[in-house]
Amino acid sequence: MRTLALVLATGTLGCLGIYLFATAPPALGEREATAHRIPIATVFELVAHENAVARALYTEQIVQAGMARGLRFSEDWREPAERAGPLPALYLRETGALLAQSPVELRLFLGSDRPINRANRFTGAQAAAFARVRETGAPVLAFADDTQLHTALFPDIAIARACADCHNDNADSPEHGWRVGDIMGATTWSYPRDSVTPEELVQILAALRGALHEAYAQYVDHLSELPDPPAIGDRWPREGYFLPSPEAFADEHARLASSATLATLLRTAGAP
């Protein structure tokens, strides 16, 4: 089912890419010179939007609503004894790890100047870039001389009380005064080139959606170890002791994200 869902997502995005960008194909030798290229800033804007929608959906409709129904979420969610799901930041970490296993070269990292895990602390040029993010509340795009990667840092905001409480209650957290709306860190994207072809953009979006949806599917699989797991199907925790299936989660994410993604793609393609 997951493979089918990813194939369908890739196919849909592929058709969209053809619709938006395709023209009569030039001779083979001319393709590289004439291919329409999309600035990496636009790619970062698209993936940040897709990720933000999935994170909000997971945080508000799975974690927050699920906790009210008795579901648990923990830093150590993979431990068999925990019988819990990943916290929102760990959901993003799983997404980043899955994205790194895909053929695309886009990478995702969640960092902060005050992380619980010291490995997630920004250093060097990224620390300076994040200082600008914290000061302005706006994304920062830059070329990292040390890694030779184009990077973009987007504010990672505590959109729900669960986000702030998790850090405030953790003994290893260097900050215990987080509130909803605070910039807790930055979602950081990196890519080795300054532009992509339409085909590459479609592959990137398909890989990211596949990673976002697979990260949720891993959580659902983990719940099978519970003695009394929630019913998996089309219903959501706000309705009771339920969880949406991976396919239902993917469908809802696509419904919420696709309108703005399409608008950006149309703008990129020069449509009125």
C-alpha cells in the first residue's frame, strides 16, 4: 500500500510537472542549454510549505488530539516499553532520515541555539544565519562556504502547547520558558546547486511527500505493539480513540498543501 501511494504521488506530481513546464522537446543536444530552470529559493519555499503543513497536521491532529484520547508521545518512542509515538520534532527527524535515503540531494535538518540534544545545536555560519532568523522571524537563504551547499533556514515555531511543554519539562533542556508562538529553532534545508530542472523539482517534491508520509506510517506500524491500539482507518483522534491510516494522513496532507504548492508552481511557470 505504501509503495502504491508513493507511486501515485510521484505520478501525480509528474503529470503536474509536465502540464506546467513541458514544451515541444528540443533536439537532444540542446536540452541542457534550453531547459527551464527553477531557482533553489523557490524549491526551498515549496518544500518548507509542504513540510510545515505536514508538521502542523501531525502536531495538532495527531499529537495534541491524540494525547486527549490517551495516546502517548515520547523522545524514546522507538523503545518497545514506551508504547508511544514520536514527538513533532522527532517526526521531522524521521522525515529527514528517510529523505536522506531517497535519490534526491535535498537534505533536511532541525537545529536550534537551545536544543535538548546538543547534536542539534547550530554552529559556525548556521549559527549566524539562525541569529538573523531569531531577530527577524523571517527565513534566511545563504550559500555555506564550509559545506558548499545552498541553505535555507525557516523559523520553527511552537505552534502548540505540546511543543513548548515538551522542552520546558525536559531536564536536559537549556530553556524552560518556551511559550506557544516562540521561535524554538529552524528547519534547515540544503541543496548542492542553485537551481533545478522541472523534472528534478517534481522528484524532490515526490521524495519529500514520500518521506513525510512514511514517517507517519512508521508510527502507525509501531502502534501495533500496543495491547489496545487505536482503530486505524478514516477517523481521527478528535473523534475518539482512532488514528487515520497512512493513506488517509497522506490524502489530508495533500489536500491541505496542494493549493499553495500549485500556486507557486504556476507562478514559477509564468502563468498569470
